[in-house]
Amino acid sequence: MRLRSTRPALVAVALACAAARLAAQAAPAAQATGEVWQIVPLPQSSLVYARDGSLIGEIGKQWRTSVNIATIPKYVGQAFIAVEDHRFYQHDGVDMVGVMGAIKGKLLGQNRGGASTITQQLVGNMHPDLVSRRDMSLGRKLKEQSAAREMERHYTKEQILEGYLNTINFGHGWFGIEAAARHYFGKPAARLTIAEAASLAAMPKAPATYDPAAKPGLNLRRRNVILDLMVEQGFIPKADAERLKATPVTTVPNGGMSAPSPYFIDVVRKQAERAGIPVMQGGYRVYTTLDPGLQRAAVTAVVEGTAAIEGGARYTRAKREAGSGKTDYLQAMAIAMDAATGDVRALVGGRNYAEGPFNRAVDALRQPGSSIKPFVYAAAMAGARMTPLDLVGDTAITIEYPGSPPYSPKNADGEFLGVIPMREALARSRNPVAVQLFLKATPDSVLALVKRAGIEAPMAPYPSSALGASVVQPLDMVAAYSTFANLGTPVRPRFVNRVDDARGRTVWSPARETMAPAMDSSVAFVIRDMMRDVVERGTGGAVRRYVGPQVPVAGKTGTTDNNTDVWFVGMTPDIVGAVWLGFDRPKTIARGAAGGTLAAPIWGRMMAAAGRGAREWVPPASVAAGTMDRETRAPATDATPVERRYTEYFLPGTQPRAVALENWKRWRWLPDAPAVLP
């Protein structure tokens, strides 16, 4: 995808995340601050990093990392002194010259400001519960002045300036000079330039007005005024100021974060807290499994894919009220996980974190529709030793259950194809076939397989469960599909590589967890190969509009009754992932809505950016292979047209005799090859 198409979506998501933090932090939290003149420890945040070491967010009530003033250039503090309190080093906490000037200005009808010193501002910012700077009364002003003088008697000027720089609100929920430098300019405060320091010094008066990212023009004008003030007060040479004034205000995109990941970070926070790590108290560094490129691709695919759906003539969108917090419009989630390790590379829990942080990827329970069918086919293949060539009936059937109405599964297209091979039935998602295989394998066998694969939500032992009527957690569904990706052995999702404390000591490092095998490797391989036909010839063909033919893809679409949930769950040799769409309160998305037309394109757009190689899946030694004629279901001959030839795979001992002979001739030189044909 080109940058011009993806960046607007990423910027929109980043702004939404910032709005969510602002809503939660609109007013400073009251603190048990003791004496009003004391400099007290400030709330800190824990930093969260992607697998490549780039920053993806912070965890904490306020995003702040306090720094020692000795670690930052002198001109940083001087920029703030120049504009906020140029007699900082002369007064005792209250600038009487400034106070008299302010009084004179008010008497003359001039606006000269309130003459608050840096020390007074620190008192109000550090102790909002004791001295509220929103209180414009004379009593508050006198209390603040008294506290400022007392603070000056107990602390040095450098300690006060350090406290001030670490306390300032820079907008977006970012507090202190370190967080501001990180999120506006993508660097620590120790590396700020003079111009960048002046840009940040422009903000205490009005963070939203002089936001260097949102309003660079206004920030530049005030920045240049501050540079002139720094010259007047002897902090920098005039020549330097003139040169710097000619430079633009340049901030980093997305608030200095490599990928918008609020839903992912929520999972990380909850897992760390369950492990006993108080990340909300701050000071920790959390190193995660997230792949920034794939996360950006997932966000873009969800944002742009759902917008395209709503823009179509057949689809309508529920009315939205800006900032209402309502999420009664079409929702979506996307997950991408390393197939071999379980490391979660991308996770999007909804379309707009600011409007609703409910994480549909890990907290929702939704019907999977036909995406559950590969497990039904696997149970039938393993239990009855079936082959992809075996014929099954896509016909009208009725199942009688005592005390229940008769159950007659239909197909989405309202048609029946008659007797067809299992491979064709899965590729075209024929419902009566899945129900018959569910009964053939026995419900208990299917339910046990699903549970071994990692789906924890209980599945009802009724035929409708073969069509995905029982709910699942989306993340569990992705993990369960890793069973096919890993030839029978599922893995558990993993979000965190390690957590380090403030001293750099690792305090938690969750291990990758491979589960017990859920199915035989040969069964997993054959079912996965049948799912390749879903993409190449079946209901998931939309994936190929985005993922090139050189990348092997297998997967399954899913659509529930009344078109309320649509899915695509699939895999490449490296990544297993899912996309789901629906409403939080289940209702019909639209007539004809299906996983193949809505979810599969979004999955394809996400996976197109995975950047993985095109290595092929290699069958286990136990699997037999033969070149077949797709039309006759017999081994291909010299007369079989190329377009009808394909490779079919069989569980050991189930292959046609001609295929068995072909395999025996191919492998008879091996030491453990059978002496006679099976």
C-alpha cells in the first residue's frame, strides 16, 4: 500500500487515541500532596515498545517520565524562563515587580497577565487539590504566593525548575518535558534543539492553541518570539536566533509512536497486572511482540475497509454523534499472530478506541459461522479415514430431535449442488455437508477437537454448531487455526516478551507456550490444503486481489444466520490471522453480507503488508500425494488437460491404488519403505 492511502487512516486513529486520553485526563487527579509548598513525586508512566524497539505507547494515569535537570541542555530551561518568568533567578518565589506591573495594567485597562512565577505555577500544578489555578479569587492568589515563598526557602532554583519542567501539561495527556520531547519530536529531552525547546516553551500558556503538531503556524510565531526573548535575556546569540527562526516547526507523525495500538496495549497492561507487575504506577519498560508495520496495515485495512463497505450502495451506516461514545455502527476487529510462536503481531479491537475501548478481539463472544467447518472436516477425516475425493451430498436433509423442531440446514445461495467431493464442499462452504460430517464424526469428537485446539468457550453438541452457531472468542479462533498452520499443534497467543523495571532488571518474561497436539499432522496438512482451495477457487477468492499468487494462503470464510457476523480466518506460512465484522448488538449487516465479500478483502489488505517470503508448505512424510484429474477424480493421465490437473493429498493408507503405486515408486529407495504395495 502506498503512503498516501494509509497515512490519513493512521492519523485519524492516532487522534482518536489522543482524544480518549484527554477525556480521561481532562482534570488533574487530586493527589495526597502533604504541604502545599512541597515538591512531591509525580505520577509516572510505563513505556511500551514494539518488537523492533520502537515506542507504541505508554501505560499510566498520566504519560510522564520525570528527568533530572542535569541531563538536559541548559537552554531548555532557559526557554521557559525567558517567556514565563524572566526574573526567576532574582525573586523569592513572588515577582513583586511583575505583580505591580500587572496591577498597573489592570488599572489602565491593559492586559498584563497574572504575573505568576514559575514557582507559583509549580505550586498550582503540583498541588491542584490544595491550590486550584482555576480559582481566580484573591484568596487563592495569596495562598499560592505564600506557598511559593515557602517552597523557595526549602528548595534550590534548579530543583524548582526541574519540578516545573516535569509537571507541565503539554496536551494530549502528555506531561513533563520528557514526554513532550518524545511525542512531539521523537527524541528524549536531552536531545532537544534550541528551536524545539522554544516550541515547547510556547505551550504552557495554552497547550491546545500552540500545539506544534496540530497548529505549527501558531506555534512557530510564538516560538520565534521566545527566541527573541532568549536573545534579550542573554541566553543565546542573536545570530543563532535569526538562523533558527527561519526553520519550520517539524514534529514526528502519530505522536512519536510507530503504530497506533491502544487495544493491544490494553491487553498488555491487563496481562502485566495479572502477573503482579504494577505498570500503572510507572517506571517500567514493556517489550512486546507487536510488529509496527503489520499493525499499521491492520489499522488501515480496518478503517478503510469498513469505510468502503459503508460507502457501498447496498450498505447503510447507523447515525453517529461525534463524541457521543456510542458504537452502534458497523464494527470490526483484526488479529495477526506468528503461526509458529503465537506472538501476536497485530491486534485491532474496534474501529474507534476513543468512542469505545471495548476490545472485540479478546472480550467479545461471537458466532464464527462457517469458519468453524475445518474442525468438523478434520474430525470426520480422522475418525472415518475420509479423503478429499470422497463424495458427500449437498442435498436437502432434515434432522429430528426429540422435543425440538426439525432442523433443515440450507445454503446461503438457496441451492443444492448434489453429490460433490469433500474438497469442493469445503471450498464452496456447503452447509448440509458440514452437518452430515458433524454427525458422522460424532458431536463429542468435534467438540473435543475444538477444545484441544484452544477454543475455550463451550460448544453445544447440536448440528447447528457445525455451522458456527456456538460463540467463540476471536483471539481463541486465531489460536485454534494455528493447529492447521503447525501441522496439528496449536500455540497460545503471546503479547509480552519481557518487562524491565526502572533499573533495567527483567521482572517478568512470559515463555512461549506450545500446547499438546490437537490432531494428527497428516490430517492438519490435508485440511489446510483443502482450505487453499477456499482462496483459489472458493468463497475466499477476494483475498487474492491483495495477496499475490506467490504467497501460499489457506483459510475459511464465515457468515452467520441473518448475516449478523462475517469472518475470514486464514494463514500464510508465517502468519495466522482473522478479520471479523458485525454490530456490537447483533443485527443484520446487510442482505447478502458474507465473509467472502466483506471480511476477506480486509484480511487480504492486512496480510499484503506482512512482508513475508513465499516459502511453500511441505507435507509430512506420512502424507501421500498424487496428481489427479479434478473432473474425473481419478489419477491424471497424459490426456488430462493442464487446467484439470492438481495435486491431491491423502492420509496414509487412504490413497487410490494408482497413487499408492506412484508414491511407492518414488520413495521405495528409502530404508523404511514397504517391501510390497499397501
